[in-house]
Amino acid sequence: MKLSREQVHHMAELAQLALDEEELTLYQEQLSAILEHFERLQNLDTAAIPPTATVLPLCSVMREDDPSVSLSLEDVLANAPEAEEGCFRVPAVLE
């Protein structure tokens, strides 16, 4: 599909781009080539190709959730700047 200068100029106005004559010519050629490529892709027969979401094999990247021994409360609060009643004490954010 060959785009006209007017169509490219209109698209540039919609995108709020100020293009000079040289840029209009360049983008007219480039956008026309892109649209021609898509026209060729639309002509391909894909009836025998099943729809796919991905070409990669599906596998879980998550590890198993194995329960383990947790730290004691004293160990958790050992490096806290301030602790109060078994909790971290932090400065108030909201009044």
C-alpha cells in the first residue's frame, strides 16, 4: 500500500510532529514499505497452523514451597533500630 504525502502529513499532524519536506519523503517511503510488508503477510495461508500463545515450552519458574524452620523472634529483631512488644518500631508516616 503506497501512502500519499497528504496521508503522511495528516499522520504527522495527529502525532503533533512538525516534519519538513525531506522528512515527509523519508517517512512516506518507510511507512509505505512497512504497510507493503504487512500486505504480504496477510496473503500467507495460515489455515493449517494452529493458534499458539508462545513457541516456547511451558515450564514453571517457581520453586516448590518447602516449609522450613523460621528465625526466632529475637533473631529477627536483633538488628532492628527499635523494637516494641515483639514488633519493629518505625516513625509515624501519617498523623
